[in-house]
Amino acid sequence: MKNILSILILLCMNSIVIAQKPAIVNTKTRFISNPKGFVYIPTGMFTDSSNNHTRISAFFLGETEVSNKQYQAFLNDLKAQGRDADYELAKPQNQKWKNFDAQMIDTYQSKEEFPVVNISKQAALLYCQGLTEKENAKNQDMVVHFRLPSKAEWQYATRGITSVTKKDDLKGIYKSKKILVDYRTEPNKYGLFFMCGNVAEMVSDENIAIGGHWQNDVKDLNIYNTIENAASPLVGFRVLMSYVGNVR
């Protein structure tokens, strides 16, 4: 009788443990292939010019800088949504061309495949926020996030290409000071274009733009060249996308 009672007590205790065991939640997520206009940058270690080591988590990065065409679509969305204050903040400050090429004040934005310039960092962040909201509204089961890359992420994505070569110079690509968002140069090993030159690019963690710009001499077109980040014809930006997961 005593043995039977002990067995019953053990069974009761086991049933309590089983009842308290949390339900298994299905956390399965699915990865996505390279979204259009972006390339995959794998996880790895980055060593900067001061020999500091940083582990970089995988992300997607825009093949080129954000173009006038892409940015205009964002401005149109702000207008359609009645977000007048955000529209005023985001629109390019075209008068900045005055000290560079006054003809561009009225014509630059019509050049759809040129990188958007003359916008503030706050405007670039607003663009990233808008893109995040727009993409997640289209894919409600998949959460993605768009932002500016950090300085370390940006330099890591150059894949060892630290400067423009003499070969590039001889092609006349930079002597002609073209600032197109297109594929007239060879991409780096990840498939990114114009990481050196074209326009300097904003980063998230410092108030700088990096990589050199179309007014630089070839010797200054490298991934360590920085200028102050301000609305300017010399500065644009490139977008980083990270995959957050499946919300269900």
C-alpha cells in the first residue's frame, strides 16, 4: 500500500511539471534572397586603420547610392500622405549648387539616375524610415529595416578596395567628374558600385560623409577620406537593409 501511495505521489508531481512546461512556440523564420538593388554582405571581422577589430553582422547594402528617381518617389509619397512638414524637411536644398554649378539648381533633380544630393542627414533618415514602413506594409509576414550603414559597416563592405586605381583614372571616369548612379565602373567583389568617388556617403554613427567625391583629385578617392556631413552637392547616401524576421 505504501509503495502504491508513493507511485501515485510521483505521478501527481510529474503531471504538475508537465502542466507547467511552456508551450513550444513556432519561431521558424525564412531568409530572403537578395532584394532588387541590394547585395548581400556576409558576417565577418573588420579591422580599421587604427587596427581596431569589429565583428560585423550580415546585412544587405544598396548597389549604388540612392538616386534622384528613388528619392522623388519618396517625396511624392510624403505629399500624397499630407505630410507637409516632413516634405519641407526632406526636399533637396537645390540652392546649394550655387557655388558649384548654378545651372544645376533647376536641372539636377530631373537627372533621374544621378544620386540625390543636397539633403540633410535627418532627411536621409526620414527616407529610410519611409522605406521601412512601405516595404513592411507590402510584406506583412516579413519584417525588414532600412537605415544608414555605420562607418565600420560601410568600410567593411568595400571588400579590401580602399582607393581608386590609376587604371580607373586613365579611363577618364573620375576626370570627367561624372556623378551617375549607374554601372559604368567595375563593381567591387560584393557587387557594389562607386564606393570610392562619385559622391561622399553618409554614415549613421558619425557626422561625416565618407569615400571621396566628384570634386576630389584621384589621390583623395579612398574609403578613409571624410568630410563633414551637411546638405551639399558633394554628399549622398546609400541604404543598408537588415532582415528582422517573420512576425507570425
